Amino acid sequence: MLLGLVPLGAMAQGTGAVTGTVIDAADGAPLVGATVRLRAAAAPTVVRRGVTGETGTYQLDRVRPGRYVLEVTSLGYQRRHVHVTMEVGESRSVDVELRRDAFGLETIVEAPSRTRQRLLEAPASTTVLEPARIRREATTSSVEALRAAEGVDVAQTGIDRREVALRGFNSAVSAGPHVRTDHRQARAPALGLNLYSVMPNTTLDLARIEAVQGPAGALYGTGVDGGVLHFVTRDPFRDPGTSFALSGGSRRYLNAQFRQAGVLGGAVGYKFTGQWGRADEWGLNPENARDAAELGRYRVYEDPESPALEGRNFVARDVDGDGSAEAQLRREDRYRRYNVNGLLRYRFDRTTSLSLRGGYASLTSPLQSPIGTLQASNLGYTYGQLRLDAGDLSA
């Protein structure tokens, strides 16, 4: 009997163990009940399996030397595979981070309650658009992807201009929803308009768009009754790398975007994004009745040599029929825009970080507003944000 136990003892001494912790990649929280499987690298055979406990830890014992694949799954998260090589008698610690499944039951939103919560638990009707859908459906504007969302009306008023309405207030020149980008109010303060063209929400850098059709605007102050749009950009810690996109089309449309993100020393994340675009806007035809009515509302100057006309686009013609020429303003049918943005984030631990953001944008384009057509010429837009996140709290 003793001689029979000798081979078993030798085998036990030659095996090892795989241990570790499974956590949420977004906030570092331990995942309870995640399934962990260890299978041979060259075959689908599962040699060990287990489930994480209350602290997110797991342990797979009696693992023989060889090459394996550690497969970790959890409801609402993307499946993760990690290659593991075991030596004789070796024990390995393998910690695994799982990312939330973009289309799973565990999608996290922040706009409805101004705090992180599962989409199914949100107190308002909310639509979430993820990166794959945004890049597939967005054309000249990232807002274009919202056309497919239920309860959202999108009107195109120019090459790059979109007017978005929620909750039935579907006038093309309505005040629109309350728009935020990375928890910062994004409306242009000088005009009180949602100028999506100057917002730092390029399709290359968007992590998701949250559209809240319910009355969640009450959480953001008075006068917010048209719903909430929240553009959330990608985190440099979770999505490092370099991206570049170039698109073009008719009306001499050309657009370029870039994104560069990375991590320094494991604790400092950085990101730079930019966008440049140009096109010839749709012009107004004086032979068309509706266009002629619009042109007729443009201001007329009696003196075509008036100093007020310097640097402005106008035509000289006899507007009032008195036999002398007057000067009538015309909008500039051209579209030019660019923006540059930067982010520097220091992560103290998995749940605490300090972020510094800033950027500048410039826009030349006719604009629609509740008071009529506006002409933006090199309209500048600057923003800055310092944000501290600590668990569920922020400042």
C-alpha cells in the first residue's frame, strides 16, 4: 500500500495552482460568481474549472505542467482569454479584468441620475449608443447616429449641422436637449445653442452616447425640459493607441480626425484628439420661392460703401426699386471647422483619479437659431475642466 502511494505523492509535488482575482475593468470592483475555466492550449478539453467567491478570487489546484488558456466569463461582460504556461511545481497568480459587454444587461449609464447605475435600473427611458454603432451610422457628424434611436428626432440643417430634439419638442430650431460631454455642459454659452460641430465628440473618440428621453433634466437645473444627451469619450487607460480617419464626398467635403492616447508609468494617462473639416454649404437659390423669402429677410444697407459692410459678404442691387443700388447681406456658403483637445489623468488607485481637460475649436458656417439664420465666422470656443472622481463621488 505504501509503495502504491509513492507515485501519487510524486505527481502531487509536480503539479501547481492557478489563483487570482477577477475585477471590473471600469471601476476595479471584484466580480462575484464569474466562471473560470482552464483548458489545454492545443485542445478544447477543460482540465479545471471554478467560480469566483465574494472577494472575486478563484483557485484552480493540481495543474500539471504545460501550456493552457484561462477562460473567464461573467454575465454582462465580454469573455476574456489569457494564455498561461505552467512549469513543474509552479503556482501562478493571474488577475483578470473584464470589460462590460456593450450590448449586455450590465450596461452602465450616468446621465439619468448623475451617478453610475445599470441601464435596467435607470429611472428614465434611456438609449445607449456604443462605438461600433456610432462609427457605422455616423457620417459627417457623430450626432447622425442618433437617427436610429427611438424617441429622438434629428434634422439636418447643413453639411455638418444637426438639430436634435427629444420628448416631442421637434422644432428644427428648438432650444434642444441639455447636452453634456464627459460630465461638462457642452452648449455654446455665447449663443445658447448646441453647436455639435465644435464639441469634442469625434467619432474616433466616443465611448458611448446616452440619450435620456425622460424628465431627468430636473437634476441639471432649471430650464432643462428637453431631455439630456451625454457624450462620453474613451478612457486612455482602457483604450490606448493611435487612430486616424479621413473621409470625403460631394460639395468638396473633406474631414480628418486623429486620436493619440497612452499611459505613462502606469498611473498617468494622456490623450490628444483633433478634427479638421471643410465643405461648400448648400446655397440659397433666388429663383426658388422659399429661398427668395429667406434672402428677402437679410439686412439691407442704403449705402453700399458703408463701413459696416467691411469684411462682410453682400450683393449690390436695387432692392426697393428706386433706381439706385443698395447692399444686401448674404451668408457665406462655406463650412470650415477644426478643434484640438487634450486630457491628462492621474490615477491614484482603481477608483480615484484626477482629470484635467481642455480644448479649442473654431467654426465658420451659417447657423440656424430660434431668432433666424446666423453667420459664424471663425467663431472660437474654448473649454477647460478639472474633475476629481473618488468611487461614486465626484467634484
